[in-house]
Amino acid sequence: MNNYVLYGYGESVASNDVRLAFAEKNIPYDYNLVRLESTGDHLKDDYRKLNPKTIVPTLTVNGKPICESIDIMKFIDKEHPDGGKLLFPDDSDKFNELLDYLFLDDKKDLGDTFGTTGGGISVPVLARLLCKRPFFDVLRDYTKHGVKKRKLIFIVVRLLGGPPPGLYKKMMYFLAKHLVYTENYLKHGKEFIYGDKYTAADCLLTVLLHRVYEMRFYDVFDGKMLPNISKYWNTVSTRPSYKEAIIDYETGEWKPELDALYGDGANTYSEILIDNINKILNKEN
Ligand SMILES: N[C@@H](CCC(=O)N[C@@H](CS)C(=O)NCC(=O)O)C(=O)O
């Protein structure tokens, strides 16, 4: 029996992807919380030894690390074929393209795919968490970040205390585009994104939609503009794995920051997002 230890953070897209895969496959594991922006624990030497890119998640299998979330998901799927209940049911171009689109690929730019947009729309919260630390500590730690293009981004965000001007507005356009693409993809009328069976693509999409909800873009889910997404969200967020892998692992660090940003209301950029969605939908019709 393998000994699995998962290193992750509660409100992290890629950690949620992996926890969801573990929950769907009913595989037990030990868990180590690695705090990110609020403390910079992922940038310390002991974690860097496990994951030179200094990002979460990492899974150790009998002490040996596997670093990319998608590789971890593929590994456990292969190790636990589960009588054919597979998260990666085939290796077709169609399935791999969908995974690429939904995966948080740190080599791509923010907003390029739905997967990288999840990070982009989180920047206001990340900025507030970074601001809990003195600027020079952030500067010292992030110049050693294992993903080159993230070094400057985090330092600038800490300096400004929020997203650089224009960036969040741009993210609203990207998010609108990816939501409409997903809405159209779901026109196939099947229960899950890749068809009748739950797959790894559903782990990724559930987590992205959770991020959209968590960032308080509530209108997306009201069933008016994007009915297929609404229906899909209802299906995946009522599966036991959603609470087990996502809600039960929240650190509690995000909620006060979201309250400070938006009170008890919706994201202040909701109208801009909705406007973008409507423009894209109108152009299509
Ligand atoms: N491609 C990587 C991306 C992992 C990633 O970007 N993790 C984020 C949290 S979702 C992280 O560690 N952020 C902290 C940082 O970059 O400093 C994977 O899927 O494992």
C-alpha cells in the first residue's frame, strides 16, 4: 500500500483539482497545509526541495514527489483503476484539448485558457494576503520564486496592493469568453463536460466554477444568461466530493479578505463581466 502525502493549500485551484480527484476515487491520503501569499511557506527551502517550482500541490508517494496537479491525477488514476471508473478514460485529441483548456498551466499567460483565468480573477484576494507581509520580505522571497514569470507579477501586486490597472478589467473579458465557450460546449446536453461519465475534466471545471462563485460572480449561476453552466454547476456542486475536497479544506484566510473587498455583496466587477458576456452572446446570435 502506497503512503500518500499531499502538500496543498485550501483555496488553491490546482490543489482543489487533486483533492477532488482523490475524493472522487475514494482514496485516503495525509495532508500538509502549505500557506502561500500570507506567509510565503511555499518559497522556503524545505518545500522547494520537494517542488523546485515552489508551487502547490505536490504529492509524495513513499517519500518521492510528483509535482504537476495533472500528473498527480493521472498517477492516482492509473494506480487505482477502480473497476474501470477512470478519470482519464481515453487519450484522444478531443479529451486532451479539453484538459489543456481547463488545466492551470503555469507556462501560459493569465487568461489564455479557462484554466489560467482562475488565477487571474483571484488577484484582488492574493494582493490583500501578500499585503499582510512587509514589502521587503515579499521582495526577498519572490525573487526566488521557481516560476520565472511569477516573480515580478507578485512583487508588483504587493507594491500596488491590488491588480495592476486595467488587468482585472481585462480578466473580465477573458472570463466572459471562457464562460461562453463552456456554455456552448455544454450544449451537447450530456450530464458532464466530456459526456455521460464524470472525468478529470469535471474535476478541473468544477474547481474553476467554484473559483468564479467564490469570487462572488453570482449572476453567472442564476440560470438566465448561461443556463447550461447553471445546470452543470448544480450537478457537480451537489456531489459529495465538492464538500469533501473543496469546502472542508478551506483555510479561512480568504473569507475575511473577500468580505473586506465586497462586504456581503457581489464582486464589484460583476456588471463588467455580465456586460462582456452579453456582448459575446449577442455577437453569436
Ligand atoms: N501547473 C501547476 C500550477 C500550480 C499552481 O500554479 N499553484 C498555485 C496555487 S493554485 C500556487 O502554488 N501559487 C503560489 C505561487 O505561485 O506563488 C499545477 O497544476 O500543479
